[in-house]
Amino acid sequence: MNITSDLKNKIFSIIERFETDMTKSLCRILRFPAVSPHSGGQGEEAKAREISKLISELGLSEGAKLEWIRIPDEKSQTDDRASLILLTPGKTQQRLWMLFHTDVAPVGDRTLWDTDPFEPVVKDGKVYARGASDNGQPGIAALYALKTLKNLNITPEYEICLGFVADGIFRNHYGIESIVKKRIIDFHKNDMILAPVGGNSSGDFIQTAEKGFLQMEFTVIGKQAHASTPDLGENACRAANIFSVELDEALHKAFPDGDELFFPETSTFEPTRRYINIVSVNVIPGREVLAFDCRVLPHIKLDDVISTAEDVMKNVTSRFGVKMELKIIGRNDPAPMTSQESPIAKLVEKAISEALNVKPRFGGGGIRTPSAVFRDEGIPAVSWAQNDSKIYFHPNEYAEIKHMLNNAKVFALMMSGE
């Protein structure tokens, strides 16, 4: 439908009047510590149930269909991971999907938080809590966008499919990836799919591509000994230290290319996790485990990155008399890019222009978003939200309330077909 200026203003006015309710609703779902059981948390079950209650309270379940999808997970307290799908009929049978993840990143060092990460604090136009930005506020924005259309008796142009899915922080394995690849939901080639994650604070960036994703874990095996007699041992810690530095240098030297389409423009190769080896300071460790996280530009083959790592391993083992093992703990080759001329890209672009009065730009990022799962299947999908993604995973994570309102305006225009 073509939205007149008068009707657009009514939509925006109602959304702005919902500011207090939206903020309370966001705080309400953020009180659930929905950290993955694979990171020592309780999972998303309780939070998903609260979202289900909120949907009913907002009157969004009337005339709509609410579905639960459960993916088995033996580490979960419920033996599965719950995803919630809200299906609202539209004028046409074409479907517009908006997919949000309900799990949140681990808190990390609590001493770095100024407030309790799971007791939201509203201050200076922001909501502080773990999951506020990633991915709480866009989900609340979508619910209130739908409620706004309902209040105005506007039937959406498309069937609106809102998915509040599990396991979006690290894997997607117990969420959208399994739902898509196991055909639990029959997604169609003409479905329009938006994953409201990432983005930037100006709201002008539409992500249509991702870098390749590779996580490598290295185990260095030496020989334990007393620190006073190092000649009787083979120091796995020293070998691991040297290996980490040399691998870092080798990867950056081998793959220095840049691509202006992506942010950051270059591939990234980051040493991240390091396991505790021994408790005593006076013992030479015989085993060290470390990991690298790599986000690689699409034209670079991940096998070439692995080969470079293996070359450095050979060099270090021959110099230090240790053994080394490589384990690939995460890998996703880059999915095909979504065309800027695809229906979903054009719909998002138009709605952003109308709601935020900015000129959107298209590009790629280093985070593998749920949209990549669909592009792997040949279904165009994009990622967008107005969000300060720079504070993802950080202590004192927050969501700006004005961003939540703007997201609701963009979503409402998309749902109405404009």
C-alpha cells in the first residue's frame, strides 16, 4: 500500500506515545538471564515464555498464530531450546520475516559492570542491561510496530512473521540454522527476510554480506618439569607464546587485502581464548591450549588460512621440540551476497529513507548474522537495525530508547508495504 503523509504521521505519533510502554516491556524481558547453557547459563526458555505473555497482553495473538519450535539440546535444563514464532495474516500471502535472538552474551567480569546486568536501569535515554541492544530492543520495536498497525486498523501488506529464536549469540545451531536446514519451517524463495542485528547508531547501514568465519584451537604438548630445572622439560607455555605471536604476524602478512564494502575493511585474525594450564607458578607446563578467531574476506579461502596456520605449527614444533594439534571449532564459509535490487533490500532501504531521513548504504560485516543462513539456501536476506553495535558483548551494554522508537517506525512502514 502507499502510505500517505498523514497516515505516516499517525503511525509515528502512536509509536512515540508508546515510548514508556516500550521501555517497560524491554526492561521486563531483560530481567531474564538468557545465557546459553553452553556458556553456563539457563537458556532462553523463561524469557521466551515472557515474550509470549507480552504478545498476548498487547493483543497481537488475536487473529494470529503462535508457534513453538524446540530443538533438542542435552545441555539445556529442559533438554531443548525454545523458539517462538508469531504469524500475523496480511493482504497477500507473501511473507515478511523479522528474526530476533532471545539469548544474550555472557556477562563476563561482573566487576566491570556499574549495575546488575539483569536488573535494567533506565538513565539518560538509555536502558542498561545485558541483551538490551543485542537483541532486545529491536524485538520490542517490532511488536509495537505491529500493535501500532493494529490500533489503526491497518492490515499488513504481507504475512508478518516475527521469530524470537534461540542460540543467536554464538552458533545458531539450536535456533535458526536447524529450523532452516532441517526444513522445520518451509521458507520460500520469495520470502523477504530481515535479521535486525548489528547495524550502527545512524541507522544507515544495511548488511548484505558477511566475511568467512573460522575459529581454530591449538594444543601445544610439551613436557612438565620443575621451573628450577627447565632442561628436564619442554615448556609448552613458551612455545604457545611464540606460536601465538608468529601466527598472528603470518596471517596478517599472508592476507593483507582490504575491501571497502566491509567494516572493518580487512580480514581479522585475533588470538582470543587461552585455557588455564597449571596452578603453581614454579612448574613448567606440559600442555597449553589457545584459540584464534578469524573473520576473513569472502575472496580468501578459509583452507588457505588453515594451511598458513599449519606451516607456523611445523616451524614451532621443530624449534621447541613440542607437539601441536589443530582443531577447527567453528567454520562458516561466506554465503552469497544479497543483491541491493532484491525485494527485501529495496523494502528496507525505502522504509529507512522514509522514517529516518537518511540515505542507506549497503555493505558487509564480520559477524555472521542469521541472514547468512538463508543466503546459503539461495534466499535473499539482509541485516539491519538502528543500534549501537559497538557495545555488543561489552560491560554496561545499553540500548538507546530513541533507536527503539526509530526501529519501530521503520518496521511499521515495512509491514504496511511502504
